[in-house]
Amino acid sequence: MAEITLEKTHALLEKLAEHVMNEMATKRDLYELSQDMNQRFEQVDKRFEQVDKRFEQVDKRFEQVEKRFEQVDKRFKQIDEHFEHVDRQLADIRGELGLIRAEQRVFTQSFDLHHKRLERLEESSSDYNRIRDAEDKEDKSRKTKEKKGGKKKWPK
């Protein structure tokens, strides 16, 4: 280790004094620095307050949007219920239409059966056939005259 002498100690002490005088901050510098820091902290606090206000506004908007979504959801549920009701009514109508079609088939079959029976009766009755044949001839002659432009005769 190097020997400590009075000159070396004096030189170190001078360097220390010069450093303290030139490089170290004074109380006044520290006060000004703390004032600057306080101003910056106040600005940051104001900015945080603005951000907090903005977040509150965003929270309110989200609550409004959430309420609107709830309303839309309720409306969709009502529409779903309405569609289910319509589906049930359509199923009932389809059932009724099926019954009506079945009844119409039965009626048509019955009508065809009665018509065939009536034709057989007409065939078996010779008097009716003569009257019917005469009416058919009269209808045919009237239709041919109408086509040629003759006077229309209305049946009496």
C-alpha cells in the first residue's frame, strides 16, 4: 500500500473541496429541483384525474351498452316466443288441413260413387235417356250457331 503523506492528504482534501463547491448541488439547487419535481407530480396527478374521469365515462358508456344488449336480448326472447307460438299455430293449421283434405277425399269418392250410381240408374231408365239425348242435341246445335255468329238462344 502507498504511504499516506501530508501532501497527499492535502491534495485529496482540495479535490474534495473543489468537487463539493463545483459539482455538488446546493440547498438552493435542491429546493429548485424539489419544486420542479412537485410541479411534475402535480401534472401527473392532474393527468391521472383526467384519465380517471375518462374511465368513468367509458364505464358509464359500457353500462349503457350492457343495458341495451339486455333490452335486445329480451326482445330476441320475445321474438323467439312469438315464432314458437306461430310454429304451434302452423302445426295446428297443418293438422286441420290434413283433416280437411281427408274429408274432401272422402266427399269426392262419395260423390264419384253417387255419380256412377246415378249414371247406372239413367242407363236403366229409357225414358230419361230420351229426354237427356234430346237436351244434348239441342245444346250442341245452339253451340254451333253461337260459333257461327247466330243469335244466342237462352234456355227457358
